[in-house]
Amino acid sequence: MYKVVTLGEIMLRLSTEGFSRFIQSSKFDVCYGGGEANVSVSLANYGHDVYFVTKLPKHEIGQSAVNFLRALGVKTDYIARGGDRVGIYFLESGASMRASKVIYDRADSAISQAKITDFDFDKIFSGAQWFHWTGITPAISLQSRELIKAACQAAKKHNVTVSVDLNYRKKLWTEEQAKACMTELMQYVDVCIGNEEDAEKCLGFKPGKSNVTKGELDIDGYHKIFKEMKEKFGFKYIASTLRESHSASDNSWSALIYDGNEFYQSKKYDIRIVDRVGGGDSFSGGLIHGLLTKPDFKKALDFAVAASALKHTIPGDFNLVSVDEVENLIKGDGSGRVQR
């Protein structure tokens, strides 16, 4: 398979049990997660040599995060150690018309204070085929913005394909900050991934009259902005998930991709959500795998959508599915019947 590098923050996730509210909870379920770490786990499941790059404290909670990744097949050779804390996020899972909620406690996390000199990027990208990052990482701190820029420059120096999931987070920075930073970083990107909000808030492209909260998608609007993005930034591929949010429990899920010549829209899956967090990351992981291994970008998108549809049925941040399970869903086996 292929050597893939991701760079970002892994956080301690504290979730209320079931669908309990924060104010009801006396204890939390513990796991780890974060945009690029989630992508790493997906790609490790698909058989790739995946290296997650971050900085974590030397204490036991930092080591627990490292161990969590290692247990799932992600390589941790390039994780720098230092700093005082692991970022935390609290999750309350919504249901029906009640939305999920996330509360961050990530200020001054180790990765937010990491320096470029903490990493040997020439060694990290030697022999690599792909580098993935998200818009969450440069939003964390000014140091993280410089770190992502240095990593992108090193990746291009080593002829590594670079992908980004735009991933706008309004709790981390403003639209103005996001546009200024992300627009500059797009010069290094080959594959741009996002949704309608990400494209608008990070890069200033609004896809027509799409309204995900009302379950309304303007596909012609996506076609228009994909062409504009291709013209401005020269991306090789542009892809967007298409989520129709009927409620916190039920969504329709598909995606669109453009290669500069042709648009392709995937089939649509109607999903009953167990855990929505990490759904977009599982799409990115599936698309990277597909573009590395499938004969064309259409089959790559089909794999990504099926993989991410399955992720919505799994608790936790990570998409713990195999290639065979994804391929079976693509072939039409979505009945949910017990496999004996």
C-alpha cells in the first residue's frame, strides 16, 4: 500500500452516555479523536502505512492517546513529546430535533504550542505519497498555522500529493481569519474537500441556494463554485459531501466530485445516525484510499461515500470498517441483516 502522512491534533473525547444531556451526566465515556487522527485510523484500516504527526505531553494522558492510535495500526514514530496538556472536547449526542453539542477545552494544548523545529519534515515526507490536513489545525493557534505551512511546503518539495478538508469551526476562529489563512494555503493543495459551509466560510464560495438544515441542495450551485475554485486555485480534484439533515437522527448522505472536466454525483444513502462525529473525516479517508487505489475518481467517490455512511453507525470518532465491508455496501448489501 502507500505511505500517508497526516498532521493535526488528537483530543480526549468525553461523551455523555447514550443521548443524555450534559446536565444529566455524572460520568462520561472516554475515547480519543480529532480530524486528521480520524483519517489516519480509516487509512490504517484500509492497509496503508499511515503516520500521524502531532505533539503530545509526556505524561500518562498523552501516552494514552499514543497507545490508542498504535492499537488501531497508526504509526506514531513522528509524534513529538512535550507541552502540558491534551486538548479535550465534551460531546452531547442529539436525537430527533435536538442537535448534538460540542464544548471545547483545548486552549494551550501541546500541538497549539508546537514549533516547526519539533519535526524533521524531510524525514517525515521521505517516501510518502500523500499528505492530509484539515482547516481545524491552522485555526488552533498562530504557531499551528506556521506549522501547517511548513509541512505543506515540505510535502510539495518531496512531490507528495496534498489534500485538505476545509473543516470550518466557528468556535476556533472568525470567517475573516479563516479566509485569510486558508486562501494562502490553497497554493499547496491538490485535492480540496469540504461541504457548503466550509467552502463559503473558508474560501468565500457559496453554492447557490443550498440549505443543509432544510434538506435543500442546489447541485447547479455546487457545479458553479467547483469551476470557480478550480479556476482560482488549480485543484486536481474538488469534492463535497452532500448532507441533507432531516433531523439529528436521520440524514441523507451523498457526495459530488469534479476533476476539472466532469462532475460525478454518488448514490444517496439514507442513514439512521448512531454517532455523527467523524463522518466527514471518514469521507476524507475513504476518498484518499479511493484516489490512491481505484481505477478512476468516480469509483473513489463511491468508496468514500459508502465508507462514511457506515461510520455514522459506529460510536466514537473513528471509522472502524474494513475495505470488504465498504465494498459490500457499494454492491448493495445495506440490509443490516445479521451475518452468520
